Amino acid sequence: MPKPYASTRLNSVEGFQVVEEKHKDLCPEVVEACSLVDLKIQVPQDLYIAYQRCSWIIVNETGAKPLEVMQEMVRDFLVKHGC
């Protein structure tokens, strides 16, 4: 039996619209998760530990979801570098 949500991650706006139309009866969080892509970065272990600690603190102090914290960090990085 197929899963009730899309298990593929799409990296285009057009792809997201297809998922949104196909799964319009699902909750918005599931539809949004279908549009996410993985971002893999290579960092030394000390930076990885610092990132994990920092994001955990932000999640616990603000009540934000871990995914929201990740997206905010990436946006801040892109804005800082003018991308």
C-alpha cells in the first residue's frame, strides 16, 4: 500500500505545485516537507557540535521547530553573502 504522502523531495517550484495539487487533502506541513531538498555541507567536528548545540538552544528557547531554525540559518547565511 503506498504511503499517504509524497516520499520524493522536489527541487523546483513547478514540482512543488504538482505535489500541492496532487496532495491538497493533506496537511500543509506534509505538503511543505515534500518540497524540501537535502543540503549537505562538510565541516570539522567542532563546528558540527557547535551547530547542533546552537540550534538546540534556539529550539528550546524560542519554541521554534528544528526545521524552521535550519531554514533561518541558511537564509541568514545567504543574505550575509548577498546571494
